[in-house]
Amino acid sequence: MDHTAGRRAPHFVTVGGVRIAYQRAGRGEPVLMIMGSGSAGHAWTLHQTPALHTAGYSTVVFDHRGVPPSDAPPGRYSLLDMTADAKGLIEALDLAPCRIVGTSLGAMIAQELAIGHPELVRCAVLIATRARADAARRAQTRAETALVESGVRLPAAYDAASTVFRMFSPATLNDDQAVTAWLDVFELSGGGEAQARHAWADIMDDRRPALRRVAAPCRVVTFADDLITPPHLGVEVAEAVPDCDLVEIPDCGHLGYFERPDAVNAAIVEFLDKH
């Protein structure tokens, strides 16, 4: 999606020499929103931040390293790098202990914060997450990193079609009008350099033993038709974290926060209100 359209001018913090762009909005206790791989934090503002503001929370959204206008240092970005960025942002803005909502890579970053820096995390909603890669997901990650290393750039139309098939549910794929709109969005935006550099931030090790040390209350939100982080891997996270519940939302894929925003927002707000 367009990283800059409709955005207010961002603020910046510098973490480990990397400038990270962020925006604060709303009034009330803050919620840090952590977006997934290659995506701008602004994606939250279509559906989720308005719902949180209505519920009485303020929000902080930010752009990962590699996503404009944040800095894009050369090289591969590890999960450790990106967790350090989020940690530095929390500390710079004096948010701790804070409520966190993360999706996909953002949820994995939230998990690492809860494991390694429990003093920073009040509670966390972990959307479309996992603690390990099963055989299918390992193969997909290896294929993606091999493609990046090869230097081959796929045509934008091919990349868009592949992304739409992987990210959405049959309910959306069978809707001609919706598919046409999403194909246009992804073809115009493309994955870009950020998506390539974020490919190495994937979880390949099994983090379930570490998740058993998490003290913060958590909620895992899974999407029934998610091919990237399927529900059975989200269930593993919920079972590993001592104080964690689980919500599964039907008829949506990996981008369920776009497909079923009302259900996702209800799951987020209901949990945050408890904690």
C-alpha cells in the first residue's frame, strides 16, 4: 500500500543510529501498534486506530526500518534488529509498560519484547502470529530469501497476483470487485526493498520454550483462512504463554484486519479494556 498518501508529517526517534518514523494520535492511555513485514504503520489507520481512539486510547504507529520515511540501512534485517527498534521507540517515548498490538512480524516482535523485556509490556494482542515455522512455512521463507539473493525482480502484476492469493480468504478471492481493487493496490505499491530486507526477520527457531516465561497477559487472534500464519500455529503460541486466550475469526486470510475489521477491532478493544 502507499506508504505516504494521506499521512501527517511524522516525528522521528533515532535508535542505534537508525531514524524511525512514528505518529501519535488520540487521547488516553497509549497503544503501540506494530505492523507486519514490509508494510507501513499507516496501514493501521484505515480501521484499527479509529476504533481505538473511539474506545478511549491513544495510538503510536511507526514504520519499520526500511519502510519510508524511516531509514533504510543496507543489509539484511533480523528479528533482533527490529525488536531493538521497537524497544528503543518505547523507551524514547516513555510508553512503558505499554499495551501492544502486533500483526504477523509485528506480533513476533511483540513476543520478543515480552520475552526479553517484560518491564516494557503491560499486555499484548498477537494477531496472525506463530512461535515456529512448520515445514510449509520454512519452505516458503527459504524460497523468498533465495529469490531475494538471486537478484531477480518479478513483474509487478505477477507479484500482486501472488500476494493477493496468499493474503486473502476465499470470501475475498471469489468477489471480483474486491479482488480487482486489491490487485490494483498491490501492483501499484509493490513489495519494494523493505519486503526483501525483512525476509530475514522471520522466525525459524522454536520460541515456545521462551514464550513460557512471558508474564504479560496476551491474546492471540488467528484468521481461519490464513496461509502465512495458519490457526494451528497461533494456537501453539496461546498454549505456550501462561496467561493467554485465543480468538479465531472466520472468513479471512492473513490480512484479516482489512477483511474483517469490525471483528478484529472488537477482539482488540475487548482485551485491552481488561488490562
